[in-house]
Amino acid sequence: MSKIQKRILLIEDEKGLVLTLVDRLNSEGYIVASASDGESGERLAVEKQFDLILLDVMLPGKNGFDIVRDLRSHGISTPVLMLTARGQLNEKVVGLKLGADDYLTKPFEMLELLARIESLLRRPNSIASAESNITLYKFGPFTVDFEKMEIKRKGQAIEFSSKEFQILRYFIEHPGVVLSRETILNDVWGYNSMPATRTVDTHIAWIRQKIEDNPKLPKFIITVHGFGYKFNA
């Protein structure tokens, strides 16, 4: 039986890079569609089904930050890997907070890009776990709907990025278990990275701002000093 080819949308305006990436991704067995400006790229992402989106930040017409924000607001959960020549931490934080799943700074090694792509494609797009029949989960005043990717506090919806949702789901699936930053990074992001990036800490801080009465004294996501975090249901 032949393997189903994964579909990738590349939204990038550097013609040379587009040719290089399309050629290499095709040779790796992916089906690739491309767009060279923000509006047409977003239109393709909305109208057609893709398994992954490679999204440049600086684009003519509409930038990558606005695109990923609008895709998530429309309920499109396709994994997004952002590409940019900017390396500043604040740029990465903006992209991730708006709903991007990963971030790669140009110039990058092709092997690293391919590894990031494979990692994102291994993850289920749905927030509901394939191994679990749980669709609703309640803790404190919160109700988490895994099928609708919603979390509500006393009936009022709370805005969560796709990554924040994945992290919260991961904690819910491992109640009371002390999870190291490296374990969370590997299982949720799908690859190992330098813990010094503080990626996990940053996302957990965002989640605490939304679910904790006092984020500095959390009662749901607890810091276990020297080890990591655990979830108290």
C-alpha cells in the first residue's frame, strides 16, 4: 500500500528560497503548494486542506503574524512553522503567542527544517487525544472541551493559543506527575531544544495568567523546584 503524501503550503516571497524549498520538499515526498504574498497564502490556507504551513513573517500585503492570528481565529488548527530573518526573542514570542507551533530563523540548515517538519507532522492536529475517550474535562471553575478546543470559566470562553491548549491537555493527561521541562518540550513540541530558551516556562506563565487566581501562587500548575511542573486537578 502506498504511503499518503503530506501536503505543505509554503508562504514565502523569496523566489530563490521558494525554488530551493519546493524542490527539496518534493524530493522528500511532500506535495507542496506555494504563495508569494500574504493574502493569497491565507486564502489557500483557508480554502484547501494542508498538513503543514511554512509561513514567512515578512510578506507583501499581509505579514505572517496577522496570517497566523487570523487562521487560528477561524478555527484552522493546521500546524504552522514560521520562517523569518529576525532572530530577536520578542519576535519569536509574538509568533508563538499568536498560535504558531514552531519558529525557525533564517538562514537555517535544510536538515533542521526537515526535522522540524517531521516533528510537527507526527503530532495530531486535533486537540482530542487519539488514545483517550475524554472529550470534556473539568477542574476548579474550568471546563475543557477537547473536541471544540475550548476552555471556559463558569461558562465564559477563555482565549487560548493552539500551543497553550496542547500544553494544558498534556498536563491533564498526566495529573499529579512531575514533568521536566525537557519532557514537556519533547512531547508537546516534538523535538529537543536548549532548555535555556525558556520556551516551556514562557508558555506556562501565559497559561497561569489565564487559569490561576494568583499566577505567582498557582494552585493548578505547580512548580516543582529543581525538577519541573505538575498539574493538580
